[in-house]
Amino acid sequence: MDFTRDEGQDAVAEVVVSLLEREPARDMRLWPLLADSGLLALPVPQQHGGDGMGLPEVSVLLTELAMDAVAVPALPTLGFGVLPLVASAPESVLARVLPEVAAGAVLTAALSEPAAPFTDKPETTAVTSGTTVRVHGSKVAVPYAEQARWLLVPTNSGIALVDSDADGVTVTPTPVSGGIPECTVTLDQVEIPAEQLWSSGLADLHRIALASIGSVADGLLTGAIVLTAEHLRTRNQFGRPLAQFQAVAQQIADLYVVSRTLHVVTASANWALAQEDSSQKHRERIDDDLDVLAYTIAAELPAAMQKCHHLHGGLGVDITHPMHRYYAQAKDIARWLGGASFRLDRLGARCSSI
């Protein structure tokens, strides 16, 4: 195993960092600039106008954006959308969707149903009649559903590609912690062409989505710790920088340990998933890594962000200070995963089955 970034990944990081240094926007105003820079075309196959890169490069892109807590739909578009599409969707779907994504169209996936995060047995139905499929069901916590051009919808018959403005699609915004909008999506007998439903790929969709969430979590915590350490270095109390107080130094050291743990778990899961090994043993290793990653994020990330807030004092909750952006995104992605108890149960079930 070698988790070291290669030249391609370093190049992606340099482009992202350079863009963020030039542009002050950290919200949807940055999205067209990401498209213009070619970053959204990274995982798009060359025959569809992209660079043909994969999960390792997308992971770097997501991490670098998260280090600045950028609120754009890169995670759902690339991690929930393009990469799973490339892995399993028919060529006709790829030809329709990917060129538009490279140009800036938003893509997202409806991974969860009520009381069923990342469900592997969707209750949403897809019934085929001739050349038409009717999709019916309800999805929750769908990020950027209002902004999306298409939705990937897991059903009992496979994954469906649904136009967000199709008849029968109702998108209802739901409250969130921060700048990443999400919605409940209701599909009432939505008609799609039969070619926009394919039977395989749900497991890979979940794997890639979890690995991508890990990359975002890694970047969020790294960025929050950098922000916190700088605050402690420059903020004085009783005539001394806060960083010189032993209790403060111990807390930032604990945060560093959590951050390094999350980074290693994320790197391991992404590395394993990117390997061209279809053996059952390797698949089990990937799923082990991803279950550990999901639990680590759900259990450790919100608590670490809370400690960063504490070390900032009242400044951390001021919306003119960037710390709240990190904490809000961290809380939302931990909730997407179902929370710590849910993920611990999943991890425990995997351990008990060995």
C-alpha cells in the first residue's frame, strides 16, 4: 500500500489551491469557475470530453475544497454522481449526462429513505412497461436537489436517472445546519425511458459515496484545525498566546490525533476502492474500511468540530468568522451517514459475522 499522492493528484491540488487563492467566493458563485477551470471534467471519460481520471483525483479535489469549507455541489455531483455513473451506467446515459456535468450541470443522488440512511433495500419502486419506467417513492436528505439537473434514484429494480423537472417530481427544502441545501424528494409515478434504469451498481454507488464523504470529512477537519491553531497562536490572554497554556495545548494535540486517524482511514478506503481487484477478499476489505470510515466520521468529526469551536471561544459562532462553515458541513455529513449509533451497529454486525 502506498497512499502518497502521485503527480496527477498533486496537479489537481495545485489547480484547486490556485483557484481558491484567486477567488474569494466559497459558495455557488464558485461553481462556474470550477467548471471553467476543467475540474468538473476530471472524472469524465475522454470520449465524453473529460480527462478520464478517477477516484484518487476526485478525492484530492474534494479534500482541498473542504479544507476551505467551500459550499458547492462537488461532492454530490462527482462523488455521488459521475463516478458511480462511469462505474455502472449504460453508454447512452453517459453520453447524455457527462458532457453537461463537465460544463457545470449539477448531479446528485438520493441515497436515503425515511429512517433508512444509505438503504441497500430501497422501497422506492421502478416498474417497467414497454419502453417506459414509472418510479414511485420518497427520498430524504438529498443534497442540492433543487439545483440538480438530474437525480440518481436507487429503486427496488436498480438505479434510475430522473430529470429533476419531470412531471411527478416534488422537491421540498428541509432545514440544514449550514450552507449545503438539501431536500426531501417525492416521486409520484414519474415516467422515464427504460434506458435510464439499470439493474446493477447500487453497492458501488454506496461505496464511492462513502469514500467521497470521507475525503470531504478529512478536508473539513484539517482546515478547521489549521484555523484553530492559528487562532491559538495569535490570540493572547493574560499576556500570553493561548497556545502556551497547557490545557489548550493538550486539546489541540487531541484534535491532531483525531485528524490523523481520519486521514489514514480515508486514504486507506480510497486507495482500496481505486484498485483494480474484483476478488471477493478485496471487496470485503473495501467494505471493512468503509464501515470503519463511516463510524469514525459519525462519531469523531462532530465532536472534534465542537472542540474547535470551544477553543475559538465566542468568536467561533460569529457568522463573519469561517469556523461555523466547517462545523455546519461536518454535522450535516455525519447525519447523512445515519449517526454514530447506526454506524456502530453496522460495524458491529460486520465484526460479528467474521
